[in-house]
Amino acid sequence: MEWKLEVVPVPVSDVDRAKAFYGEQVGFAVDLDREVPGGMRIVQLTPPGSGCSIHLVTGGDAGSLSGLTLVVSDVVAAQAELAGRGVPVGDVVHFENGAQVKGPGTEPWSTMAFFADPDGNAWVVQERPRGAGGQEGV
């Protein structure tokens, strides 16, 4: 039996602001923006190529998530794309002997960049080694 993570709720203070950030700046596809009976609004966005989406929710602890991880084949290109879209993304870094060092690394899974949404939910963009996770070149 396969178990797949489908949706991760992301607590935000302003759904419209978060939708614009994730959809227009980060580049996630807006899958759904609908109000359902009872006045609840469902806004779901999906990173390009991902099988898992995020769901923007209010009423929770906005900005409380950290370590949400996006994996990419080229973190340098991903960091440049995010920066070009106005996302406040940090420099590309890697970890070497337990210390964070600026620039790409040579060890698998060690190269990444970090950003946060307007509420402070913290994301990691991590470079996936070729062939890792059964996805060649992803």
C-alpha cells in the first residue's frame, strides 16, 4: 500500500497576501480558491512538479511552520529564480563538517537555500542528488 502526503496546511494571517506570495512570487500553481458553506475559504497551491500541495489556513498560529522542504535538481538556479521574483531568499549554502558554508557543496543533500513567507513560515530549498528518491535528474 502506498501512503502519499497530499496537503500540508500552512497557517497564515492574510490568505490573499499569502496566495499572491506563493502563486505569483514563488511560482506555485493555484489549484483551488473557493468559499464553501459556512464561510470557510479553501486556497490550495502546488509547487511545480510536486504531488503534494499546501492549503492556506487562517485561525491557526500564523508563521509557526519551519523546515518545509522543496527539493530541486539545481538549487543555484532555483535560488536565482526566487530572488528574481522578489522572494527574500538567502544565499545558497552547504553544510561541511557540521558548519554552514556559503556556496554549493559536493556532498549529497548538503546544498540549500532558505526563505520565509510574509508570516514567517520557513522553507528550505534543497538540492536532490541525481537519481535520489527514484527520480533520475529531478
